[in-house]
Amino acid sequence: MGTSHPFYFYQYIPNEGLQALNRYKYSCTDKSLLCHYVLQPFWRKAIDFFPSVLAPNLITLIGFFGILLSYTLTAYYAPTLTEELPSWVYLLNAVLLFFYQTWDALDGKQARRTGTSSPLGELFDHGCDAITAVLVALITISAYRLGDSWIGFFTVFVAMVTFFMSQWEVYFTGSLYLGEINVTEAQVGMMLIQLSCFFFGPSFWQRTIEFAGYSLQYSHALSYATIGVALFNNVVFVSNVIKLCREKPELTEKAIAYASPAITSAVLILTWAYLSPYLALRQLNVFALGFGFMYCNLVGRIVTMRVCESPFETFYYFLLPLPTLVLNAFFEGSLFNQDAAVIAYAVLAIGFYLHFGLSVIKEMTSHLGIHALSIPYPNPATAEDPWVSVFPPSAFHQE
């Protein structure tokens, strides 16, 4: 690579992949009606209030901290995701999710505004989004108080599988396509769920509706709908790749191979949950963090390999603990304590993901000659920015 790194970093990107970063071009189509008619006009105004010296990745990170705070408060007051939260936490969760959505939308605008778009920005954005998918799913389950139910487990599980499959599709199609109703509407829906708990209490979601002779809780009905939409999206992702493979048959084997780590992991997670149901029903918070961050790692890898035009591997070392845990569950925990194992797995999964993320950031910034959390100075965008007198560029620039 030509650049030295600390011993604790690992080269995840091959040398030829680093060279491909110079050819990177971001491609995304967002057809969201809510985004187009309501949020985009707001975001275009909001970006003018941001100092031009703020790096796009720093905006992403600040928004992500809002989700971390939201999840931390939720986990503190509802460790099993079945307890009722203080009413102010529901309100704060809604506000912080709006905060995250806004800042997440503005990072790209800031990058274009300051001329600092880079492949690192896409990786940084998707990396934070993947973690957010896990945490927001758990926050929503807490609002429903479904932490001890299979539907709570499947809500997180399907969300993470869907996130990976969306990026698997993008790897082959080369462009992210978001339909008329997408993650933007889902985020607004989650805000409304938190607000409903603030105004009416979480018991609102335990009310029932009658349908075709069946009684169904509001929370169950909305969860089933959410899972159904996610499964439908997976069908669309697979269909789009199949269509591409029919046009380019040489991609078929690669497409199947690249999906195999996520599919194999999904089967192992379901098997583990089946063999040790109390983990999924009584320790969902920790259980979901483990497999959730494992999927975050897979998402990070496939996004990185896509922007680096490199092959996505079909096996990674961080997948090894999962079959071991399933084997232990098969023998009813005779190999090691399952309660301790699920905690250790969550810690390992988080550690593996953070090591990957920090190492890749180091590799990309070294190769591209940029800083992750600051922009080049002097920068033409700061020339007429009135915020410069308040936030001098020197305070944000890294040497």
C-alpha cells in the first residue's frame, strides 16, 4: 500500500481495490413522495444553517449519536424491551429519530456543497445506517413492548437480512433505487409510533382490532405489515438480480455465492433461536445486538468491495462464532453457558465490526489523502460563509 499502519489495523482492502477508489461514482434514485414534496424543500433550507467547515462525515456521526442516545435510554429503562418507558423518553426518541433523519439527509448535500464527496462518505453513511437499523428496530419493539415475543425477534431479524440484500442487489446493479414508499416513510412511521406512546401511553398498541373473526393487537398488525413489506422488498431485490443474470449469465454463480454468507447466517440464527427460544424471547436485546452487528459487518464488507470494485468473499472469520453457538445450543448448553455466550457473542460482533470500520477508514483516508472528519482548508466553499467567523476552519481542520 505504500503507507504504514499501526499493528492493530488490518488491510481489508486489496491494493487494486484502493486504486479503484479513484473511479468511484455514487448512483442513487429516490422516488419517495414524502421526501420529494415535503422533506427535500426543508432539507434544502436547513443546509444553509450548517457551517461549510463541517465535514459531511462529521454530520453523519453527530446524527448517529442521536440514535445511540435514544437506544441507550431505551435499554436502560427497558432492558427486556417489555417495560414501559417514562413518557418523556418516548418524546425524546421521536425527536432524536427526526434529528438523525435530518442530519443523515444533509451529509450528502454538505459533501456536494463543499466538493468533498468520496467513497468513504458512502461507506461511512451506510455503516452508521446499518447500526441504526438494529437499534431503531429494538427501540420500536420497546414501544410495542414485544421484547418477549417471536414477532419482536423476527422484526429485527428480517430488517437486518433486508438491509444486506438491498446492498447485495446494489453490488450487481450498480445503483441504489428507492421506491415511492421507502425508508424515509418508515422512519416517519417510527416517529409517529413513539409520539403515540407519549400522548396515549404504550398501552395504545395493546388495543385490538377484529378482522375476519380474529382479534389482533395493533402492535402485532403493524409488525406483521412491516415484516411483510420487508419480505416483499427481498423478493424485488432477488428478482432484479435474476433479471440481470439472465442478461449476463456469467454473473449467476457470483450472485449466488455473494448471497450465501447472509443466507447461511440467517439459517444458523433461526436454528439457534429455535434450539434456545428463551434467548430470543427473554434476552432479545442482547441476542439481536449479536446477530445485528454481524449483519452490519456483512453490509460494510459488501459496500466496501463494491466501491473498490473488488470481489466479496463468501467466508469471513467473524462468522465462525455463530455455528459454534448453534452447536452448543444443540447440546443444550453442555459446552459452555448460553447466557454468558450470547453476551460474549454480542461483544465480539460489535468489536469485529468496529475494527473493520476503523481499519477501512484508515485505509481509505491514507490512500485518498483526506481526513474522515474534516474537509480541506482552505476550501472555496468557506470563502463567503458567514459561519466562518463563528466556527473558524482551523478549529475543524486536521493536520
